[in-house]
Amino acid sequence: MINPALQPLSDYTFARLARMLDGIAPAAGKRPILLSVGEPQIQPPAFAAEAIAAGSHLWNKYPPPKGDAAFLGAVTDWLTTRYGLPAGMLDTERHVTSISGTREALYQLGFLAVPERKNGRQPVILMPNPLYHSYRGAAMLGRAEPVYMNATPENGFLPALDEVAPEILERTALCFLCTPTNPQGRVASLDYLKRAIELAREYDFMLAVDECYAEIYRGVPPAGGLQAAAALGGSLKNIVVLHSLSKRSSGPGLRSGFMAGDPELVGRYAEYIMFGSASTPLPIQHAATALWKDEAHVESNRAHYAENWRIATQVLGNKKGYHEAEAGFFVCMPADDAEALTKQIWREQAVKIVPVGLMAREDAEGVNPGDPYVRIALVYDAETTEEGLRRIAPYF
Ligand SMILES: Cc1ncc(COP(=O)(O)O)c(C=O)c1O
């Protein structure tokens, strides 16, 4: 017997993309370039591998579920400096936990933050649309109703929280927000985040802010959820933020990040891990500690992406609808028929891109807000990025 509620698990962006391109051979004689996945193609700094090697005597230890003291201390210091938090606002013991990457924790929140009933009814999980598939997975896990908040040009690609009906907010157990957004690279303002926290407190739901792209910016660093909590007086009730080394330090294979915020949720998370989920191995925690303490490699990553943005603007800058995103490493281009275009570009140019409709869902009116766009990831070295962009430019 397999739980039939799991059926939608096969329905995430890249599974859908694989089905869509099934049977279409990429152009013969051209090296395939995958501008589809948001996976950094550069390596984490060498000192990360050295820290893992130096911790190799620790493979016989069960890692502490919340992370070791050095890791939690490094994260607390980093958050305090990065977001200008008042000294003492974050209590390392109560407010911070290691996670095995944001994907895992975002999904697990569907269980951890969602009761069986909210105000006597089926709970709701609010999420942006387009979305990262774990948000929808969380709704499956929590047997909650996913309610999609469309990100559109009209709302600056940031869900209009104040337009969510009170009837929905009363049932909301968990609300996912992502800033900078994927795929549009928009940055939520401090006021926007403050308003989100106020709503979370007014209707008593957990606000989970996915900040995994927070360090890939040019110019001003994006505001964050904890900064908004500080501006509202410093309480961490009803809010958690999630960060990761995947984009910041080019280490998605490390499976390491952290969640910080609401003490009750953070405390429960560690207990939950004790029962049935992986905690980050100690040698990897040592590498992660070193990575959170170092900003030089992050600055060099930012320079790498800034160069890719420069190339994107050079190659696509005169195309209708092109703009440089505020943050992140995705170009979002308008397309009349995103699916047909994606297939054509794969067939004729061996370049893989993503129709944003595959990252989104139809809303209650049957509108898929991702349909008019394709997403192009600027994750390769400059030369490969340029080659991929030059191959696809004539199609826009
Ligand atoms: C918006 C968003 N959230 C979360 C993740 C998961 O990242 P990780 O689990 O590697 O931290 C991704 C990965 O692409 C993402 O795009």
C-alpha cells in the first residue's frame, strides 16, 4: 500500500521538464548547456574541503541534531552582523538550528508548523506562485490546502499579502515567502517583511522566509526576515528564516544551512530530527562553520554572478522584456509560448531552459502566472554562460 496522497510528489518542476523534453534530441554536434537548474557550477573554496578532511576523525560520531556550538555561534554572529541585529537578540541555544539545506526544512515545516485543524477547519499553507516545489510538498505532508499567491508584474512579483482574504488567513498555519524571489530575483523591502510578520502574529501562523538567495546580490544587500523582526521590537515569535550554503558558497552538495527564529519551532525541529531525519555530519558542520565565518569567497561569488549579468545584458539587453534582476542568478524572459520555445531551443541549440509555468500552478481562476516566462540560469563560468546566451538570443 502506497499513500495515495504522495502522488503529486512526481509533479515538481524538473520532473515536469524532463517529461516535456522526453523524446526531443538536443541538436547534434552542439555541446549541451543546461541553463535550467539553479546549481552553481563553480566550486566552494578549497578551505571547505580541507575542513572536512581535518574533521575525518568525527565520522564515527552522531552529529548533534541542532548543530555543534561552533557552527551555531558562527551563524549567530553572521546573522547579527549581516542584518544589523541588536546584540543579544538572537540566543544561539534557542533561536538557531542547523538544517540539511533549505529544501529539506521547508518541506518538513509542512509537518512541524501545521496542526491537524486551524480554527476547526483544514489548515492552509500560503505560498508564492511561481513557487519552489518544497512549499507545495509541505502542503502535502501537512495535509493542508495550498493557497497560491500569484507573483505578477502588477504586484512587483511579490505576493500581495494584504489581498489574501481574512477567511483564508484565519485558516493559515504556515506562509512561505521567498526573498530574493525565484525566478524573478525581486527583493522584498523591510516594510513588506514587517507587514508579513504583523499578519503572522495577527492570525497566528508561522511565517517562513526562504532567504537562500540572500547573498547573491549586486549593490545593496537584501533585507531579511530577522531584520524586520528586529525593527518590530525583536520578538521572534511566528517567524523563521532559512538560509543555505548552496548558493552563497556554491555548495549545494554539502546539504547545509540553518533555520533561525521562533524558539518553539526551532526547539521542536531538533526533537523531530532526533526521531527521523538526517542532521549535518560533524566534518561538514566544521566546513560550514568556516564558510559562515568567511566573506571573501562570497564576495568573489558575487563578482562571478555580476560578470554573468554583465554578459546577459550585453547579449540580451536589447530584447523585449529583458531586465537585470535585483538579485539571484536567473534571467526571466517573456515568451509567447514558453513551452514551445523551450522545446525548440533544446532541439535546435542544445540549451535547456525552464518554462516558468512548470514552476507555478493554476490559481483558483485557472491562471498560471508563470506561463508568460522562461527562466535562464546564469550559473556557469562566463565563457559557457556567454555561449549559451548567444545560442538562444535569436529566439527572443
Ligand atoms: C527558492 C528556493 N528555495 C530553496 C531551494 C533549495 O536549496 P537548498 O536546499 O540547496 O538550500 C532552492 C534551490 O534551488 C530554491 O530555488
